[in-house]
Amino acid sequence: RKDGSEFWADVDVTALRDENGQLRGFATVTRDITERKQAQEALEGANRELEKRVEERTAELQAANGQLKQEISDRKRTELALRQSKGRLKEQAAQLEQALHELHSTQAQLIQKEKMSSLGQLVAGVAHEINNPVSFIYGNLDHASHYIQDLLHLLRLYQ
């Protein structure tokens, strides 16, 4: 420029020739494209900044995506563990129900056996109480028979 500052320029140079085709000189057209160049550099800077932001955001999203995948995996493992635990608990509940049924059955059998044992002891006691007088009578029948025969003999003598 006239003031000595530099600028971006687009220069078109055209060769000038006479009628015989001899080179007579050059014609130049110079256009100041500094604003266009500055706009292009600003656009490229903005583009670089956007690319940098996109890369940063992509990295953030990939990290968040990785965390989400890990959380999903953890939740799936937890859900599977819960299902397995639920299955085990159902199985244990069924076993406890069966054990309770067996306990009630065993308890009823014990009560029945206790009743039978008490009845047996009662019958044994009654038999013992009947057996003592019967044994006494049976043991003394021979003696009573002799006494009765002696009495009958005495009665015959008094007759």
C-alpha cells in the first residue's frame, strides 16, 4: 500500500501484444483481498476451535457411554444375582414348608404314641389291681377247700 503496510492481493497479469504478436508489455489488475483472507483465517480458526470442541465433547460422551455400559453391565449382574437369590429363597421356603409339615406329622405321631403308652400303663395298672386279689383267691383256694371239707366233715359228724 502507499502507506507501506502489507496486504493480501490477487493479481491478474495479462500479456499485451501488437498486431504482429510481438510482446508490447503487461497489464495487471490488483485486487485487495485482505478482508477475504482475514475472514477465511477467522473461519479456519473457528473451524479448528469447533473441531477441538467436538473432539472434547466426543471424548466426554465416549467416557459417559463407557460409564453407562459399565452401569448397565453391573445392573444386569445385580438383576441376575437377584433372580438367583429369589430362586434360592423360593427353594428354601419350599424346604421349610416341607420340614414344617414333617414336624407336624412327627408331633402328631409322638402325641399318639404318648397316648398309647399312657393307655398301656393304665391297662397294666388295672390288670395288676385285678391280678392281686385273683392271685390271693387262687393262692388260697387250696386252703379254703381244705377248710370247707373240714367244716363239711364236722357238720356230718354233728348230724
